[in-house]
Amino acid sequence: MIESDLYHYFASIGINEQQQRQAVTGVFDTADIDTIQKLCQKEKMHLRYESIGKNESKEITKLTYEQLCNSLKKGIYQVAFSIYRQGKDWKSLSMADQGFEKPAYLHLKGDKNYLELAAREMKAMTKGGAMLSGHIQTVKCRSSKDVLTDFPIQDKKIQIPFEDFEFEQLSETEITGQIQLFMTSSVGEKRMPESMATLILKI
């Protein structure tokens, strides 16, 4: 099971089959069991989000921004999030998932509520096996009201209005929010000047 989890994890970050075999072999040859288990746990954490937004379960219900804010106390919360590719690869993590520090911080002040993301350097491997590094350069978000807004990166941080998210209640204790992102990065910018992805956070 651990080996299959590792293959799934390496595939999700764009490593081809031959490189997956080499990477998995290298992990088992050099890493201790705690490291391997942490890698697998990270993969399982993001797999939990695969059904979000698909409404495949009768338990999933839509929440309005007002309903959610009425149920939350003011304060600053650490929140887990993942950023997924759009289109046919929507179950795979986007390269942009590496472009922000985790966790994010949800600021609930009453008059101004927003999700704060902190940008960081990220790395990506090309199909040819070369390792590239860079950072997110621009971010646009499509809100729940279908409005596209450009959010500047100031001091390596981005503030996304909480009301721009779409919310779903998966169970009595699990609520998620999601928003569509359009981003450019300094990693391979000639091949992909702007890419689209979905940010999903767990509240």
C-alpha cells in the first residue's frame, strides 16, 4: 500500500513512469520508515478533496457566506488547503500548490474577512528531467459571483476576500471553500504564461 501511495504521489507532481520507478526505489533504499509514512500521509490528505464540488453525496450541502460567518467566531485561524489542476487532471495537484506556505491564515474580523496566502519559491521537474525553480508572479480569482479580480502580491502575501469562495458542508464537522485561480509563475513561463487551478480549503 505504501508503494502504491508513493507512485500516486510522484505522478501527481508530474513525474513520468520511469522517473516514478527510480524515485520510489530511491525512497525505499535511502529513507527511514517515518519519512515514507509522512509522504504517504501527505498524499492521502490531498486525496480527501477529490469529491469536493462534485456533489456526489447527498450529505453535501451548499452554504452561503452569511450562514458560515454567523457560525464562526472572530479571530485568526490556520486552515489547510490544496490547489488542484483544472480540466481532465482535476484530481492532481497543481504545481501552484507548492507556491504557497501551508497552512494559510483565515482572518475573520467582522468588517473584513479574508484568506491570507504567503508565496514561496517552488520547484518543478520538466519532462526531460531538468529541475526548475521560481515563484508565483500574478494571481487572479474568479469569485462565487463570477467576477474576475486581480490580487496583487505584497510582501509575498495575497489576501483573498472570504466572501468570494463557494462553500459546501460535507458533514457536521467538515466544511470546505473553493475558488478558481488564474496564475502566472516564473517557472516555465514561456510554455505556460497563465494557468487555471482550483484552491480548496478546509474550514
